[in-house]
Amino acid sequence: DAKTTQPNSMESNEEEPVHLPCNHSTISGTDYIHWYRQLPSQGPEYVIHGLTSNVNNRMASLAIAEDRKSSTLILHRATLRDAAVYYCILSGSGSGTYKYIFGTGTRLKVLA
Amino acid sequence: GAVVSQHPSWVICKSGTSVKIECRSLDFQATTMFWYRQFPKQSLMLMATSNEGSKATYEQGVEKDKFLINHASLTLSTLTVTSAHPEDSSFYICSARVRPGLAGREQYFGPGTRLTVT
């Protein structure tokens, strides 16, 4: 199964941008890159996903490296409600199945 | 957007009893559902993949006789923890995958079920 590596934790000041990195050097050409976040005692919440091109939605932006071996989730203005564990996940036919294998994720702390 | 529900949201049971957790896709049909377990301060661990009308596929190390999964319809999968013990206490989360062919966003997660075995 394709794996991802993320820093265990990061801190950001409120109202400032946050860049959350993810390495996925074994990504297959058909794997999508997904980002989810999880608040305590809740199920994961979808943030964004992409394949090759950078993506933007109302929650965040996803910047994908040209070789697709890494990606960065960008929160443009962090708020206290963005404090969560962020997971970067690969899935698709290239991984063998469409199941998600969660790594350790990055715990984001937002400082007021 | 697509919604996945779980019932119950929390349950307390006595050691040795069985507990059933339901996972429903409310406004879409899910050919595949997944079950995860999460211990405190840890990441989600995939337990099994459940396909409608067929036997579930369990991840290595997960006891299939202890965690019974049934996926009888395109909108419902159930996880039964049989003869539960305190070490089975955990947060159980399901997700539902939309039909193949809808590339990109694939899985929708439920809110989770907190199981406490006393």
C-alpha cells in the first residue's frame, strides 16, 4: 500500500497561512491525493483532493509537486476551528485498492 | 453532499456480550463500505472492507470471527463485536465509497461510535 509521511505536529498563529507538507514518494500515476482532518471524537472530514494539478476550494488549497512525490495543504488564514489532525492519504487503482491507509497525520495547533 | 450515519453514537456494554454498530449511507448507494478502529491518541486503523452482497475482506491481524461484518444492502453495513472485552473499547468509524467511476472524492465518513466495554 502506498504510504505517506507527515510531520507529527505543527503550530500556527491565528489568521496566518499554514502549509502542511506530505511526502508520498511511492505514489502511482493513477493515485489520487486526499486530505482529511479530524476533530476529537469525530469522524474524518473531507478537506480536498487532487491528482496532478493544484486545486482550490473554499476550505483550502492543494499544491502538488510536479513529480507528484509530495504535496502541501494550504490553509490561507488559520482559525481556531482549524485545529485538528490532518491526514494525507493516497488511493486509487495504482495502490491496488481504493482503501485508505491512514498515517500518523499532523496535529495542527492554532494559537490565538 | 453525501451523508453517512452511524448508530449508536456511543454504547456501553458488559464484558462477554455482543454489540452491533450500524453504518448507513443516507442519500447515495455505497458499493463498498470500510470499517476503522481508533484508539485514543492514535490514527485510524482499517479493519475491513465490506462489499455489498459478498464477504468482507479483513486486514491482517483483525479477527474475522470476533468482528462480524454484514453488508446486506447498498445503504447499510453492520459491524458486530462478539463477546466484547475491555480491550475492544475503542472509537469505531465507518466510511462509504461511491460507485466506481466517480473519480476523485471517494469516501464519506460517518461520525463514529464510541464503544466502552466494562
